Amino acid sequence: MMGGGHMGKKSYQSQASSSSSMFNVEELGYFKNNGICAAHGRKTRMMEKVQSMLKAKESGNDEVWRARLMDKVDCIKSEIGVIKFMIVIIFLFEFCNMLMYISKVV
């Protein structure tokens, strides 16, 4: 019974040490330099779509290539719209905080 508990503790420690090695400085630098963040899966899917677009262009299927390119442009436009909306919300939040601070000072 004691040995089993010890094995569990050892197993937990090995899992903890292996998971902490996942976040070493070199890997974090790699992720930062390549723009990979919490949206890593989305970026991977985007890269797969770009590769399929390039294959379609190389195969001479220009209509498919243009359709996929326009689809990607529409997707990017909608993401830019979301980013603009978030910037406006953050600005309004900071503006309200500033007004509250001024009202407390005066």
C-alpha cells in the first residue's frame, strides 16, 4: 500500500516534469516568432487551406484557385471587422474608467 502511494507520487512528479519541459524557453521563442498562440489550430487549418489553394493553382485549375482565394479574403475581412469591434469596446471601457477616475478626483 505504501509502495503504491509512492509510485503514484513518482508518476505524478514525472508527469509534472514532462509537462513543464513543454514550456521551455526555446519552444516559447519558436511559438512567439512564428505567431502561434492560442489559435494554433486555426492557424494550422489556415495553412492547410493556403497549401490546397497553391496546389489548385499549380494544377491549372484557376477557377478553383480564385474561388478559394476570394473565400480566404472574405474570411480575413470578417476577422478584421471583429478586431475593430474589440478595439472600440476596449477604448470605450478605458474611457469609462478614465471618467470614473476623474469623477473621484474632482
